[in-house]
Amino acid sequence: MAVAAIAGFPVHAQPADEGDERAVERASDAFGIRIGTEQIGLYNETQVRGFNLQDAGNYRINDAYFVKSGGLIDTVLSGVITRVGYNALDADFAAPSGVVEYRLRSPFDAPSVQAEAMLREFGGQSYDLRLAQTSADSRVAGLVGAQALLGKSSSGLSPRYYRFGTVAEWRPAEGASLTGFASLNIFDLDGIYGVSAAGNALPPKMKHPRRYVTSWSDHDGADLNLGILGSSQLSKTFAVSGSLIYSRLDLDHADFTQLIVDENGSGRAVAFSNRPRDNQTWSASFGGSWRPAEDHRLYAELRGRQTRNRFAPGVSVDLGVFDLGHGIAASPEPDLPPLSTTLDAIDQYSGAFGYEMTTGRLRLKAGVQKTWHQREITAPARPRESKTQSPWLYDASAAFALAPDWTVFASATRGLEESGAAPDNAANRNDILPPTISTQQELGFRGQLADGLTLIGSLFAISKAAPGFNANNVFGLFGRLRHRGAELSLVGNLTPRLRIVSGAVWLHARRSGDPVETGVWSKEAVGLPDVQAMTGLTYAVPGVDGLSFDGQLSHSSSRRVSSRGDLRTPSLTTADVGARYGFEIGKAKMALRARVTNLFNADCWFATRSELLDRPGRRAFRLSLTMNY
């Protein structure tokens, strides 16, 4: 994305440099970036300003509209970036809760051979190989890759992932490109478990290794993504772009075990065995951009998607008395005869138009969308349910350069966002929740404290329908939710050899509506810390070319466990340390990386939004060797 300056005053976001394979070097703010296994920042795809962007469905791939049913693999991705605040201003037709931006690897820029072997946590292993080739006329390039991840968990489980991907790009003329990609992830896990607190006290620490799922529990399936992206600069003032993407998740098994445990480590266990289900989405877009004058831009886009979710009810199995010290007792596998499936069909089409103007130190930008959304549920022995929405949506922003290195901005957005699915511990587990209108208002700044050291801050308020459990343990949208907060990001070089990525956010998440007034819900939202902070440092060692050390410290405050009662999980602080040594063998560029996560083995419960408890990963060690040729 181009960076513009008006009269020497920048009012556009700075893009991340995609040439570096390290997240700390690519980060343009502290709000979240992931490159392969390296993640740094306050946020990630599942937690942005207290919301799950995977639930909201706010995705882009190379700036193109994308609706995801199945996950993408790192073989085809150069990085995953969370866009909020100042660095989201350049996004056309912005989303209220932020955007998760996937960036495809360019086979033109990729090394001819890239291989990595990694010793992972608790004795797991992974092997990654990518090959790239460019044609003699430099118009066509392709990349293929595969990965085998043979994992180990602290509880003794052995997840397996087998991943295959390809990216091909054709550049028929200057300013024109056509990119195709394919991504396949085959996974085989030993089931998933979650912990709930019984009573008004937290359970004791978990014992490791222990098997906390049944012997027959399984979580197997595949993610598939196929897509074509195209763009062309037809003239100096007019450009077009388009996309067509297919995304699919097939779940052959999706078993879940819920452990309901008291302060003594005793309680009951319940397993949920789910029948196979599949989710698939076709999404497409076509847009254009026209600059009638140097400082003016008109842009428009048509979007459409068809999502089909097909599933059948599962069964629950009472596993009886449970003790954290002993794990799950043996039990017979339930019989799951075939049943007629329910079809949950979503069709959505949108037309959008926007205008951007820059004048002197000021940039103004606004877009309006008209969207049509229909959801139809066809279930066995039940009348067909159908609901249609056709709201008007908008986004508007203003950025003003106070000085060459300081810019203030304000924005307001109204969008239609998905609400995700009911969690596994709900009576209506896996049910797709309806979409909801979300709004956001934001005020912030971006400035340079010194050459290459950038400070970003913002105040934000986000409002949408609130998901939660009712008195019958049904998970749905029963109230309203408002998140107000303040966040800061500091990124850049403190010295020529020392780089910092540091951020903090204060969040005030409160609910309202009938569930709060009747006492079914607490006013405070569940599973969200009021304060999060992190600091990452990287130091290049003088006198030893290629050697660097890094560390990251992360902190989150206490969280409410449940809508009922006052039980809270404590604050949590973790530390990671690592080292990297880059060297060359002939024409091959090598990198040896070592990393220890959760250095001090912090071990405490933390609450989640689904009213389940989780724990940080135990102290673990990673060692990898990468070759680029």
C-alpha cells in the first residue's frame, strides 16, 4: 500500500516491511503480528480489544475481501497482521472491531529453496520445505511447500498436522498481476478438553502428564482454501481488483470433554461426541479505484458470499466422578448412528462506495455500504427458519498532521459482524449465532519520539450485541456489550542494536440489558482482563555478525470466571527468551534459533469468554535450523 505525504506531513499508515522473517522486525505497532511460529504484540486473531475477530469474520487476504471457514497454513503466508487504530486507517470499508490481514508469500521474492527442521515443545518435531521458481522472462513464478508437524502436549497428547500449499503469480504487464493459491491442512488430534469451576473456588493445579480426554476422544478433519486474486493498474488514475475464494472445514470427529472440578481437584467429567460436520464458503469481490485529481480518490466494491454449514446433533456421555490427579477413567465409546443433518445457509451481498481527499495536512475518508444478509435454517422435522437484514453501513475517518512527525486521527464505523458459534460447554453447542450491528468510535495519535521510534495511542468505544449463557445454559445474544479502552504502542530502535516492541491496553468491558437487570449476568464481561501489557526487546550483539538475543514479558490482570458469583482468576505474567544466529554456508543463508517460552513456569488458571478455565503453556524449549538458498 502506498505511503503518501502531503506538504511533507504524513497522514497515511506505514506498512510493515515484508522482507524480514522475524515478527519483531516486521512489526509497525505493538497490536499483533505473527510470522510462522513467531508472534509478538498485544493482540492476535482470537483477541482484539476484547473481541474474537475469528468470530466477527473480519478478514482480508492481500487486501481482498475474504470469508474464512477453514484455516490457512503458514506455507502460503508471509505473515498475519492485526490492524487496529492508526494502522487500520488505510483499509477501505473498515470493520468496527479491527481486521485480520493475511499476506500471501510472493513466489517472486521467495528463495529457491527454504527448509526448516524444528525441535518443538515437549519433544515434538516439525519439518518444513518450500521450493520457488521464476520464469526466464520474470513474468511467472510459483511456490510449493509442505510441512509435517508431529506435536506433543504437556498432558501427553500427540497432535499431528500435515500441510500442503502452493502460490502461483503471473505478471502479464507492469501494474497487473494474477495470483492463485491453495492451502490444505490435515489434522489429527486426541480430542479437546475444558475445565469449569465447581463452586466458588478455583481448582488446584493440573498434574502433568495426565490424559484429560477419553481413550476414544478424537478431533480430526481438514481445512481447505483455494483462491484467485487479481489486480490491474489500467491507467495512471484507474485501477481494478477482484477475488474469488473457496474456504472449507471438514470435521470427521470433534469430541470435547468438560471437567467440572472443585477446589480439591474432584468433580465430574462429561464428554460430548459430535457427528461429522462441514462448513464451506464461497466469497468474491470486484472493485475499482479512480483518481480524478492528484489529491482525490473515488473507490467502489461489490462483495458477495455464500456460506453453508451442515451438521447433526451429537451425544453427551456422563463419565462419572473425576479427579485431577488421576485423569479420565476408561469408558465405552458411544454409538453414533447416522442422522439427518441441519443446513444453516447464509447469503450476503454488498455494494460499497467511498471517497478519499487529502488537502494540506488533512486527509478525509468516508465509505458507505448497503448490505443484504439472509440466513435460512433447514432442520429435520422443524419448520424452515429464515431471516433477512439489509442495513446501511458506514466508515469515516479524519487524519491531521500537527507536525512532520505527529498526526492525530478520529474515526467512526458501523458494520455487520458475525457472532461466532456456541461453545462446546453450551446446551446448544456449535449453533451459529446471528450477525449483529457493531459500532466503533476512536480518537488517537501517531508520532515519532526519535528517529525510528514510533508512539501510537488511541481511545476507543465499541458496542454490539452481547453473547452469553441464559439460565438454561443456552448460549446466545441476550444483551448489549460495550468495550471502552485506551491503548499505547511503542515500536522502534532504542539504539542501533536494540529494538523494542511494547504496548499496553486498558479495557472497560461492560454488559447491559435484561440478563444484567434480572441478575442472570454480571455487569462486568467474563474472561477479559482490565489491563494487558507486553514488551519485547531484540539486541544485536556487537562483534558477532548475525547473533542476537531477544526477550518478551507479557502481563494480564485478573479476570471474572462466570456471570454468576464473584470468582476471579489471578493476574498472570510470563517471560520468554531466545537467541538467533544467522550465518552462511556457501550461497545458503542459515539461521539457528533457540527459544524458551514461559521461562519461570508461571502456572495459574485464567478465565475465558466461554466461562471455561485455561492455563498458560508450561515452560518449553524450541530449537530450529532454517536454510534459504
